[in-house]
Amino acid sequence: MTLLSAFALQSNAQSDRVLRYIVEGKDTIYIDEIRASKVYSKLPKQKGKDWRKYYRLVHNFSKTYPYALAARKIVNQADQTIEDNNLKRLKRDRYINTVQDELFEMFEGPLRSLTVSQGALLMKLIDREIGKSSYMIIKDYKSGIAATFWQGVAKLFGSDLKKPYDPTGEDANIEELVKMWEDGDFEAFYFSLFWKEPPIVEIPSKYM
């Protein structure tokens, strides 16, 4: 059960493409499909433990999902580079270290500002976007020892790098927010809850 209140409305927002058309006599009739969109009314502030938890989830999602999308692109690019250049162990490790140094320089500051609950949510979202847990990503690119070490650190903060993303179970609310983001509805939904725009997360364009 999710805590949503929404109304469907047609929207004419479309991607750039050539419209289909038919000609009847002197008339030209353009044909297109208008995507159903959602409009969210400005909701009164809700009270109660469940709502406080949900508000926190929506806010944390807005702060972390852009990083998960960046992680997906980074991992895909790294995998493609390793495959295209047939990098063996030594060159592969050098390349991974170079990427790692670049990412630390770019993202270390912003990621250190995340709260513990935001960090745990980010791990879930990375699992969703990449298709494997943070533990397996560390193990694949670095080593099993490194993965085990960071798993121990995560457990100190009540998180688990090995725990898989569960879109139909305990992570159903997160999955619903992802779908809103993909449909372009998340900003409006966020505004309906908080009466303000979601925070801006600065991600360099090369990682988006």
C-alpha cells in the first residue's frame, strides 16, 4: 500500500520526432499519440509515523537517484572500455584505478554529505540500475577482500551491501518513485508533498 494521491490528465509533451500525417483532399491531418500524464494536487501536510517515513523516503530519493543513474552510466562505460580494448589484468586494474581517482575527485564531497539512510537507499538504487549489489560491484572491479571490508563497514551503519533490491516487496515504494521519475512526474509529485521544488543534484553531464 502506497501513500499517493494523483489525478490523470492528458499532456502534449512529446520527444522531438517527425509526426505522421494523412492528406485528405486539401486537408493535411497530423496524427500523434498524447501520453497520459499525472497532475498532483498540492496536498495538506500529513501526520503520523508512516507519513513521516514516506516523506523521508521521497526526499532521500530525490537526493540519491541521480547518483544511481550516474553509476549506471559509469559502470556501462567501464565495462565497454574493458571489452573493446580487451584489457587484461594489469591494464584493467590501471584503468579501473584511473576511473576511481576521477570519480573520487568528482563525487567524494557530495557523497560524504549524504546521511546514513540516504547512503543505504543509494546502495539499493545502484543495485536496481546496474543489476547487481554494491558488494558484487566492488568484488568484480577490485577484489573480494575489498568487498568484504566495505560490507563490514556498511553493517556498522545498519546497511547490507549484499542485500538485493526487491521491487515487488519491501522496495515497492522506491520502485514507484523510480517509475514516476521515468515518466517525468516526480518533480510534480515532490511539489505536491513538500510545496517546493526537489533539491538540485549537480551531476556532470558526462556522467548522465
